[in-house]
Amino acid sequence: MTEKGEMTCREAGKRGGDATKERYGHEFYQVAGKKGGAANAASHDREHFRRIGKLGGEAVMERHGLEFYQRLGVQGGAVTAQRGTEFFVAIGRKGGNAKKRNQRQEVKA
């Protein structure tokens, strides 16, 4: 807080968010996030998400460099060793089915 007892915009936002979380609980934000994500997905095509994903990846590359991605790759290899390749096969199937389900919804619209 500032010396006069006034809050910055950031402090006020945090205080409001904390009050909302206290009143409605963590699940409130989960439901709101899912609704927002669904609305966002309905209003943009795959190319939009591909484009913003690429921009995000480029920003991370500029900020952290190639070594960051190399470390992630090593960590990913550790997860493969820990969980096995069948784990990744299973989540790949889930992702593939989700894509098919999304395409069916687009056709209905």
C-alpha cells in the first residue's frame, strides 16, 4: 500500500481475487476457466492457435535460449524412462480422439 493507505491497481486486483476465492472456492476458477477456454476455442480456428503457439515458443526461445529446450528434452526422456512408452501411446490416443471429437462438433455447427 502507498503511504496514504491507497492501493495500487495490482493490490486491489489481488485483494478482489482473494475475496472471490474465499467466497466461491477454487472450483469457481476451474469452471470459469473451462467456460472461457470453450468460448475461445469456439471463436477461433486451429490456425489462430497454431500462430499464437508459435509466437509463444519464439518468445520463450528468445528469453531462455536453446539450452532451455535441451534441458526439457532431457527431462522428457526421464519421464519416458519412468512411465514407459505405453503411457505416451495412451495419451496420444486420447489427444487423437479429442481432435476427432472437435472436428465432429465443427461439422455440426
